[in-house]
Amino acid sequence: MSKATITKNNYQIPIGPVHPALKEPVFFEFELDGERIVDVNLKLGHVHRGIEWASRKRNPVQILYLAERICGICSYCHPIAFSLAVESAADIQVPERAEYLRVIHGEIERICSHILWAGVAAHEIGFDTVLYLSWQIREKTLDLTEFLTGNRVTKGITMIGGVRRDITPDMIPKIQETLKYLKDNFEKIRHIFLDDKTVKMRTKVCGILTKEDALKLCAVGPLARSSGVKKDVRVDSSYFAYGDLDIDYITPDILTGEINGDVYDRIIVRLLEIKQSIDLIEQCLDKLPAGPIVAEPKIPKLLAQLKKVNGEGVGRHEAPRGEVIHYVKLDGINEAPFSWKVRAPTYNNILPWIPMLKGQQIADIPIVAASTDPCMSCTNRVGIVKDGNMYEMNKEQLHKLSIEKTRRLML
């Protein structure tokens, strides 16, 4: 914890970096004037889990399982981006059917992630009933994930050159049943989040990120699109089967006719993307071509081919939080890659916290932070220095402040 500097009216709240559940520890320091945030400082790079280093002793197929564990929520995004990088380096042509199957799995994960986010966002402003409703709906999507892959979180479906498991004709009715359930409940979720008076008061004109700041700070994903930045790898690069599908950028003006770049707009973008993902899966099922699902089904033969490759590749995938990038370099000598580098979307979406939080109240920190869908747990402990005295505020107390603000607005 850095030493607090106290001016006449201001004091500081240091948050982090150590937390028992943090995947990527980060340190924030808020300068406050009463309840209002005047300035934000942040520091990254406190701890590295060594996943990239561990890859130096593993072959590309083994690395798929490492990549899958970079993030539990995005356990499909990272292995698929890694596969894209290896396929680019080795010039592997993925079968057309596998390209469609990859879209289906990617969009199912997007639905799971966005519904989870909606529940967390509701929790941060004190609507735990909506949290339970959101996760009840999400449970059906997790059931579908388990049905298609055999797992609910770490799916093990990705393979370099394609996918590990096919979707057979007898499995399609189960997919259609789940999609119907999601469509039947979509209006309920939309009404709760977009029409509720208190939700609007807590999220409108809160945590604004302008289009200029989003571009300057390289924001990605729903965070960028909610500020009017039309950036989506699925549209810009048309990888997998996206080039054959009807897909476009999702921005809040599609629904409201305007773009404010606030928390409310981020809710709009994610809800509309859930609906878009349902439509994309239906398109894939209608157009699903016949054929193989992997370029080389024999793993020993695949590894022998990759060992001879001397080159590098980049894999880009539009994860639920935004663009994820994997870089791989193969040296043509060793079985393990010479280099593997990962850039998750949270890396881009941390700096926008600064303009988004300036001018907000302490009670807004949880919902503004949650609106970026950061790939880290919420803060465990907060140290507050005021009038030369230091006291501690834990996660529950900070959450309580957020709920109290909601209740004040409801009066």
C-alpha cells in the first residue's frame, strides 16, 4: 500500500493489489473529495502466474489446456485464439464444418458470459433477485455447454485444425430447445435492466467513456462499442464462418437512437449481443455443411508436422469481453513453441477506468468497475486514510455503500 498524501479536503483510498482470488492483481488508488472521486491511479504487473513460461516445456496440443485455464469464464476464447495463431504459423486449413462449429461454441460462451455479467451488475447495485434470475437462465446455457462438450467450464472442445467433437443431427433439437428458452426469457431480462426506474438512475450518466477516450485508450469489446466505436473482430476480419453469416456491430443507438457511453449503454450492448448470438447460432445450424471436423485427426502426426514449422502466427478472437490476441513462434527444431504471448481484453479495458471513475461517488466504484467486465475478482480489502487516521473497509462494506445509494434513489 502506498503512503497516502492528504490535502486540505482530499483523502485517498488504496485498493489492492493482493487478493486471494485475483487472477491478475492490480492496484488502484482513488483520490477523493468527500464522496466524489477526483483522481484515479493504477499499477499493473504485480504477479505473473507463469502460464506462458510453462508452455516452453509443452507441445502445442498440451498448451491448449493451459490456455483454457487462463480464464474460467473465457475458457473457449483463449485456446481458440492460440489455435488460430498456430494454424496461421503452420498454414493449416481448417475444414468448413469446423469453422461453423467454432462459431456455435464461441457464441454459446458469449451468451454465458454476458448473462453472468448481467447478474453480477445487478448484485453490485443491490438487486440480488435479478442476480438469481439471471443465473437461473444462464444455467440452461451451461447445461447446453455440458451437453455439447461434456464439461460446463473447461470445455476441452478445441483442437488445432478444428474441433474435437461434432454436433450430430440428434443433438440439434437440444440446441434449438435452449435457444427457444433464451428467446422466451430475453424480454423479461431486457425489461428488468432497461425499463426499471432505479436501474436507470444508477446507470445513466454514470461511468461515461467518450468515443474519443475509448479510441485513445484502445478500449475493446462491449466497452468500446457502447461508446460508439465500431470495433469487432468477427466483423472486421470475418474469421471462422462469420463471413458467411449476417452480423454487424452492436452499438446502443440501435435501440435508443443515441450513444452516451455510460453504464446503461453497456447494459444495452450486452443484452443486444445475447440476442445476436442466438441468431448467429441459428444461422449456423441452418447452414452447417457436411465434412470433417479437424484437419488432422491423428495427434502424433499433427505434432510431427508442427515440429517442422519455422514461423510465427497471430490469433485474434472476439471474446465476450473484447478482442483477445495470441502470438506464437515455432522454431522448426523443438516440439514446444519458441514463444507464446497472450493479450487478454482486460489489459485494454483497465486504463478507461480512469476517465470513467473521475467525478463519480465511492458508491459508484462497484458498478462502474463491473460494467467493464474485468477479468479479476472484486476487491477484498480497502485501506482508507482520513485526517491522518487509517481504518479498513472490506469488500462487504464497500458493497453495502453501493446498495445504500440504490435505496436512497428509490425513496
